[in-house]
Amino acid sequence: MKIISQLVGCGSYLPQNVVTNEDLAEKVDTTDEWIISRTGIKQRHFAAEDEYTSDLALKAANRALEHAGIDGSEIDLIVVGTTTPDRTFPATAVRIQKHLGCRSGAAFDVQAVCSGFIYALSIVDSLIQTGQAKTALVIGADTLSRLLNWEDRTTCVLFGDGAGAVVVKAVEVEEQSPDEPGILSTHIHSDGNLEDLLYCDGGASTTQTAGYITMAGKEVFRHAVTNLAAVVTEALAANDLTDSDIDWLVPHQANKRIIDSTAKKLKMPIEKVILTVQNHANTSAASIPLALDHGVREGLIKKGDLLLMEAMGGGLTWGAALVRW
Ligand code: UT7
């Protein structure tokens, strides 16, 4: 017998306040045309002043639990991918634990910026396979609007706030086959030599402030195209699968041009890609579970579909996950 991780529900939440490119053009030297042509972004959601990452995460988590038909008290592991925790410590995940009424198990955050959801899913998959957890919540939640430098038009137009969550359950199978619903494999990478390409210039032990996002956009773009092509190839090879086996690409939503490049590498028509970047912008760790939830609720992703998720972010970090829904 073998224990595998099955995704049994998903949910997401976006703050109410929608900010269009035109809205931004009123306070930043930019245009709707520039933002759309360079990124594909048309609008983003910003959290209200008194709305925190944990508020977004909790709403997404409750929706995922409802979708899965599971009570919060059954959860024995909560991992939140976030770069914008409510507090420097403790982890945002323990707030979710408190609000869900869980008193046992473990809850912690993972900090891998835009790759946070893939990292969190990878850790949860390992803990489930080794029998340390049975029913987990994997959440990606961020309020990157709090880290925007409104004097830097090259970054402030790119990001939005949101949260997405999945419920992952341990299931015993005789043998894992690629046709069995569940996580087939996860692949995570980082290269700290490239940390200065994308970072936030604050920190508890340095400035004692959260700081602002700084990015060498063109270079990050170049690394994203290369690393994402490599990691999707790695994920398929690890499972003896090919491009044509994938039903849906569920990518991190940073830039439509990066997504197009990965889809092209996989020879996938854009109709087979879940696209939300136009409406959400880059929501960091939240973007993949937000896209997944969108795909499921719109009836695009169906039971048994093979999903390829991939992301790259500050660190640089990157990764992929192959999941049979
Ligand atoms: O999720 C984490 C991973 N992050 C990413 O994947 C982001 C990767 N990078 C990118 O998506 C792109 O590099 C950007 C969207 C950030 C920038 O696009 P680009 O095609 O690389 O543009 P650029 O930085 O080379 O700038 C081109 C021009 C510059 O003007 P000049 O020097 O050619 O006169 C910029 O000053 O566009 C100008 N520009 C803007 N113009 C209007 C930069 N930002 C803006 C703006 N509005 N907001």
C-alpha cells in the first residue's frame, strides 16, 4: 500500500476593490496600452486598509473546505505560502488554524514569494506521504499592494491581492498510477545567487520595515522563460508523460508573455491555459490556486484532468507540480 495526496476541493477570494489600468494612469506615469501590451494585465484587486492577508486566506480556505465537504476541525496541517504575513511572527497559518477551530496538528508559513504555492504543495505532499498529516489545507495568500513603491512605475502596475486554497487528503492506494487522482510529483528549485534580481528592500533584522519591491524586470523575464521551460520538462519526464498528456496548464500569472512562452514550449494552444492575469495581475503565491479555482468553477477543469502547475518568483525560486484533478 502507498499513501498519496489527493486534491479534494479548492476555493479562492479576491478583495472587492477593483483597480483598473486607467485608475493607475491617474496617479502613475503609465498607460492602459503599455500595461496590456507588456503584461496582459487589465485590472487588479486591492485589499482594504483593514483587510489582512489572513482575512483573504481564511475566506479562500472556507470556500475550499465547503467545496471539499470537509469541516475545518478535521484539518491537521495548514501551510500558507505568503510573503506578506499579518505579523512578522507568528505565522499567518496559525491565525487560520485559530479561526477554523483546529487545536491539533501543525500550521506554518512558507516564504518562496511567487513560487510559494508550489513550495507549500510540495511540503504538504511529502508530509502526507510520510504519514505525518491526513487532511491538509494549502493556501497561497498575499497582499503585495502593501509592498508597492508608487514612485516606481516599472513594478507598481504589476501586482494585485488575493488568496486561493486547496484541501489535500491522504488516500491509500495499491500503487500510484498517473490515472489516479492526486499529486503525481512536485519539483522545487532556487538559486540564491540571483536574489538581487527581485527582492523587497525591507526586513525585520535590517530596516525593521516591510520595504518595497525592487525588480530587474527584463532579467527576471529571461530567467522565468528558461527556468519554467526546464521545470515543466523535468515534471513530465519524471512521470514518463509528454506534452500531449496535459489537459490544462495552470501557470503562475505574472505576465501573459511568459505564460505564452511556456505554453509554446509545451505545444499547448492558449485555449488549454487557465488565464487570469488580465483580471488579477500578479497575486504572488495566490495566483495558481486562484487560477485553479477559476478553472474548476467555470467548468473548464473536470475530474480526471491532468494539470501542470508552474511558478517562478523572487529568490529566485521556481517549481512545478503535476496533478491529476
Ligand atoms: O512573479 C515574479 C516574477 N516576475 C516576473 O515574471 C516579471 C518579469 N518581467 C516582466 O514581466 C517585464 O520585464 C516587465 C513587464 C516588468 C517590463 O516589461 P519590458 O518589456 O521588460 O519593459 P522594460 O522594463 O524594458 O521597459 C520598456 C520601456 C522603458 O522605457 P525606455 O527606457 O524604453 O524609454 C520603461 O521606462 O517601458 C518603460 N516603462 C513603462 N512605461 C509605461 C516601464 N514601466 C512602464 C509603465 N508604463 N508602467
